[in-house]
Amino acid sequence: MNLRIPGPTPCPEPVLKAMSKQMINHRGPEFKGILERTAERLKHFFQTRNDVFVLTCSGTGGMEAAIVNTLSPGDGVLATTNGAFGDRFAEIVEAFGAKVQRLQFEWGKPVEPEAVQKALQADPSIKAVLITHNETSTGITNDLAAIASVVKRAGKLVIVDAISSLGSLDLQSDAWGCDVVVTGSQKGFMSPPGLAMVSFGDQAWAAHKQAKMPRYNWDFTKYKSFQARWETPWTPAVTGVYALNTAMDMMMKEGLPQIFARHARVASVAREGVQSLGLSLFGDLNYASNVITAVRATDGLDPKKLLAVLETEYDVIVAGGQSKLDGKIFRIGHLGWVNEKDIEDLIKVLKVALPKAGYKKV
């Protein structure tokens, strides 16, 4: 199967093999050593010196943990949204009683740093800004460095959803002033779903001392206390940690600059490939993501039929549109364990599958 969705992504054989290892005592010395190695090496990928915690949950659980550890009910929060996952971040903080101001941008357009600056100037009560680094629903990567710079100049917390970006795209947590950064195991880290990883900086800890949103499972005071002796407060997903550790072996060997360059090359193959078929890309190409390509459904193309044809006839899986883009686009994921040939092969399949889904240009 050629799995080309934005997550979960394919897992290399060594990662799958690592998960077949027998269980060990999660409070014993062997697992402590594995957790220490995993957490410390994650700092390299987050490009941070801050604390990094490994949580047993989806990325959404990590987003919730970021919120409840830094904010209180009634706090002013600016939620930047230009897609489905920016909306999800806003919904999470609303569920916990924060006073949320949504700064919305057209889907397919980037979050504008100047608009963030104006919103912060207009409302000094805002305590934190939520930013989705890479919006997989639209194939847009926001300029996190520029946005975070505006937020830090205003003295506010920068809380980042980097679930689909970290490990594939450059994200300099410390240099860019990101206070909390959340990612997941099932995207650029080439591992199965089940782990969220969160970096937590000094200003986040200062906010944590005042935060009053209810928390128990996600309480980072507990995580920090247990991590001091390289344990987790609760039973971790042991096999997931095995897998993540093995995946990072492979990623460390390749090197971060090389990983970023590979994703840029693969994205170029994807964008050029779909355009060679007469298809048009969705969104502002100046901010086109290097981990996912969103393609417009035009010229008679039924994207839902295309997904069905690809899966049943060619064993290829791509993603459809989400929410307001349902039935209007399809999306090709190219992150994690992927190379140019994977996408070249997909383009060849698309060429023969598109007419079967009503497309009239091929």
C-alpha cells in the first residue's frame, strides 16, 4: 500500500520491528534509560533546551495539555485560525472556559503577522496566542518565526501546534521564542500514533504556577517530578516509546538539515507532478507546505470517487478535504518516511486514475 495521507504516515521496518519487543517494567532501569534517551534527543528535534515531555495520547491530547498547564478560565486567548486544526485549537481552549478571540483568515491563506500584531494591540488582556505551524487541512505552512516574534514583543505566550511540522520542517523553538510546542509521533517522526511530545519553556512554567484550568492526567508538575527520575506519572505506551526511539536513530543519522531538504525536494516533485496533469494547487503557493499538497477538484473531478478508485484499484491512499473543503480538494501527504520516487510513482497512478473519477484534462 502507498499510504499518502498527512498522518499516520508509513513506518520503516526497523520501527515496526522495535514494537515487537517484549514488555518491560516501565518503572525499571531499562525503561528509565530508554525514556531518558528519548526525551533528551527530542530536544534536538525541537531545537530547544526546555523540558520535553512524552505523553501517551494523540496530538490533540498534547494540545489540551498545553492549554490546561498554562491558562485559567476567563483568560484572554488569541486563536489564529486558517483551517480545521486552527479551529480545533480554539475549540479546546473554549471548552476550558477561556475568553477566546478568533483571528480568522481565509482557508488557503496564511496567518498574517501584522494582523496578529494589531489584534494584540487592540486587546492588552490577551495572555496567549495559539498558532498552527502547518495547517494540513489546507496545505499551508504559516510563518511561525514572524508570528512568534510579534507575539513575544507583546509579552504574550506563544503556544504552537507543530503536530504535522516538527521533525519534517524547520522549527527553532528557542530561537523563535516558542513557549509551548506540541507534536505527535505519527507524522514526521515515522512512528505509530499514540504519543504526543511537548516542549515547555520558562515562561510557560511561570504561567503554569498561576494556571487554574482543571488538570490531573496532564499536570506537568507531576510530569516534571517523575521525569527527574526518568519515569512517567502514569503507565506509558511502552512500545510507542520503543518505536519513537528507533525512528530517532534513523533521523539522527540523516540529520536535520538533510531531513528538511528532502521534504522540500519531495514537495517540489508533488507540486510539479500534479500541475503536469493539468491540476491546480489549492492555497497561496508562497506558503505551500513541504509536507502536504492540497489539490483543487476541477474539470469534472469527483475527489471522493478519486479516493475510492485509488484505494480499490491501485492500493494508494490519499486524503480528502475537511470541513468546508469536503468534496472540493484532495490532499497528498509527503512527510516522514518518504522520498521522491514515492511521489513520482503516485503521480503515475494519478494519471490513469483521474479520468475514472471524471477528470477531463488528462
